[in-house]
Amino acid sequence: MAADTFDRIADIIAETANVDRATITPEAHVINDLGIDSLDFLDIVFAIDKEFGIKVPVEAWTEQVNTGKAPAEQFFIMKGLAERIDELVAAKG
Amino acid sequence: MILERFSMLDRIVAHDAETLTAEATLPLESPVFEGHFPGFPILPGVLMIETMAQAGGWLMVSRLAFERMPLLAKVGEAKMRGMLRPGDAVTIEAKLVHDGSGYAVLAGRIRDAAGKPVADAEYTLRTLPFPEESLRALVRARGTELGLP
């Protein structure tokens, strides 16, 4: 995980959802620990899409978690989220 | 427009992958006007927002080939710049700002007959699979009535 990516995402979450920046750690679960609801998460995804020039496939991620094909940690723990963003940016070229 | 049925657009006059333009004329009479306001009927601001959201909704439902239905999730930066009265003709514009995964952000505007902006807003639509095939058929039929191909 690029530290820069984590910081950029954490800053976005803090600003968009009015979350104390100090509580946003690599181990924090975006929904469960940071108290972000689905509408706030939509705003966060929009901000991430714009910041990184990507399209976060949040629907596909949610489906994978809901169907047991992937653990929530893979997408919704901050560390995993930053790694997935790095992958999306790399795939963009 | 038929306000009490939330039928806000009369016809779609232009659209492409990222923009849509529609027209509508406010009714001369409506139960909505009886209360908003007695003796001084004007279109409620929330219905201006609904009107803009519907234009964006038709843009998205067309983009998504009637596979998903858009629902208004967020309204930001809405400005009601003027009043609309019974019988007023308006043009409604929707422009795609960002097409995300399961959502879209759009910019909307209503112009009066002189082309002057009356209202504008940036809003977010969620898109979900149609819950019922019958609803999808109704939406498709209404889209055809409005002028969507």
C-alpha cells in the first residue's frame, strides 16, 4: 500500500464525512469503525473517483462481499481500500 | 406537467450520451397550487428539484438501456433563482458530471421561456436493478411517450 494513497483517501473521508482524521487508521473499517453510512460512502467514492481519475467498482466489491467471494477486509478496511485504489490506478496506466 | 402525479416533463427534445433537454408547461390548475399558495400559485422549489432530477433520471435510464432505475440520492448546491407560475413553459437540462459504479452525479438546470435560468442543482442518482419487470415496462413506455428512442 502506498502511504500517499492511504493519506489521500483518509483526507477525503475526513473531509467528506466529517470524520476525525486521527481515527482513520489502516486497520479501520470504513463502515463499521468510522460510522459512515451508504450515502456518505457514495460521496467518498465520488471524491476518490475524481481524485484518482478512476471508477471504483463499489457495486462489484459489495456483491463479492455479500456472496462470500471476498472478505470485507479486502475492500472496506482502510489498508485494503488503499491497496485496491493503487491497483485501479495502476490498471488505468 | 401533472404535478400531483409527479409527471414533470412533457417531452424530451434532445439527448445524447451525456446530456438531455426536455420541455414542460406548468398546468393552469393543480391541487398543489391550491396550497402553494392560496391566491398566489407558484411551483414549489422541491418540485423544481424533482423536475431536474427526472431529466437526469431519463438520461441515466437511457444510458443504462432501461436495465436499471435511477433514484434521487442527494441534492447539493440547489438554487431557486426565480418563480414559476401556472402556464409557464420551461426547458429542463441535465448534464452528466460523473458516471460512477451504481451512481451518477449530474448537473441540472431549468430555464424559463426567455432562456433565463430559474433553478439549478447538482444531484446524485443511485441506479438499481428494476425491482419488477412490469415497472421496467412502464418506464420504457413512458420514455417512448416522452420521446426517448
